[in-house]
Amino acid sequence: MFEAGDCGVILCGQVGRIRDEPALNAAMITWHITEVSPPATADGITTSRVWLTLDGVDFPCARWADLPMSVVGAAVAAYTNLLNGEGEVFSYFFEGSYYLYYRRVDADEPRVYIEANRDDDPDNPVSIAVGEVLLDQFRSALASAVHELANTLQGKPHTEEDMELVKRNQAILAR
């Protein structure tokens, strides 16, 4: 098990952003899931390293320790809301004051503007990374993370509930 939010020294650059800035060039997006630790007991939880790389910036930072079922589940819920036409949504990392803000950008191909924010001061959040991706790129990045969770947890003891969530998320993210 990891220390909450542990990733060593945080070397994330912090640059303030305004939410109404013009459309950006297409960014790259990757969700990372590594070092998954399934629950040791029936009432335990799955932990892992989980983070997002948005346009080359790791958020909250590379190898962030958190609850992958919650972090990825919140991002899948945000994707679903965006897919269904919601204009603005959020998802959260659970070990620290980090969240993702998403805004749907309607175009020939729907896009998602993403801000990766730290909110130690809720009245003055700081954007660590900003990018815009196709909605389908967002879906594909999430699908890869969910696939990694499925492969790692499949057949392990005490993962039945997690596997139900994984299968539900796989169904949502299927083309």
C-alpha cells in the first residue's frame, strides 16, 4: 500500500490559466495505471499509481498514489456526461487537492477542453496542465486505463466488486 498521494518530490510546473482562453491545438492524453495492489481482505481497497499525462505534463505528478477505481470511475462519469451533451463537468483525485475540469467544445468532431487543477485555495485554483482533445481520444485513453485495471485485477481474491465496476466502465467506453 502507498502513502496517500505519495509520488516523491512533486515537480509539476504550475501556470495560471483562464477558463475562457481560445481553443488550443490538439493535445495528447494518456491515463496511467501502474503498481496495482488488489485488496488484501474482503473489506480492503485497491490502490495503485494513477495519473494523467496531458500534453506532456503529468498530473498530479508521475506515479501519483491514489484509489484507481475512484479516480478512473469519476473520469468515466465525466466522459459520460460530456458524451450526453453536458457542457462542463469535473472529476477528482482523492488523495490531495487535485481535480480535472472538462468543457465540451462542439465542432465537426466533439472536443474536450481539459484543465488539470490544484485547489489548495478553492477561491484561487492553479492550472498545472491545459489541453484540448477529441472526445474520442478522451474515451480511448480512459478505455486503456480500464483495460489495465481489468487485466491486473482479473481472478485476484477480493476483487469481485472492483471487477463489476471495471466491466460497467468497459461497457460505457466500448465503441
